Amino acid sequence: MTGKILLYYKFQPIADPDAVRLWQRDLCEGLGLTGRIIVSPHGINGTVGGDIRACKTYAKKTKEYFKGIEFKWSEGGAEDFPKLSVKARDEIVSFGAGRAEGG
């Protein structure tokens, strides 16, 4: 079994981030992938790892919803992530807006 890691993000309006979160969790669990995914009204950001066949299936299914998403492939696998975390947040990338300087 050859492991791989996928890294990706896609800015795309999402009407129901929680529904996409649930779909992504089910997809990853079904494929045996672990890692971290954040879904927001603005898009998706994630890093997942597992068997190369599972990663290819994940990428194919995710591309069906997120048209034009690009994945970076890296060496590694599910063993690089202790668990699967899929969360809905306000932002897919924190820009630190509103934080006090030096915070």
C-alpha cells in the first residue's frame, strides 16, 4: 500500500457549509483518509492522507463539486495524521482580522 498526502484549497461560495462538512467527513471516513478539512461559506481548505487509490477517489469526487480545484500531492499517508477533523468555520484561512497588534 502506497500512501500519499493531498493539500488543497478552493475559494468558491458554499450555500450550506455544514452539509459539505458532513459529505466530506463521510467521504473521508469511507475511504480511510485522515487529516484536517475546513469548510466555510467561502470555500474549502484541507490536507488529507491515506492510500494512493483512496486519495485518487477523494480527488475525483471532490472535483465534481469544486470545479477547478487543484491538488498538490506529497509523500506520506494516513499515518501522518492521528485523526480526521472536518469543521465548518467562518473562514477557510484565518487572516487575523480584528486581532490586536502583537496578538
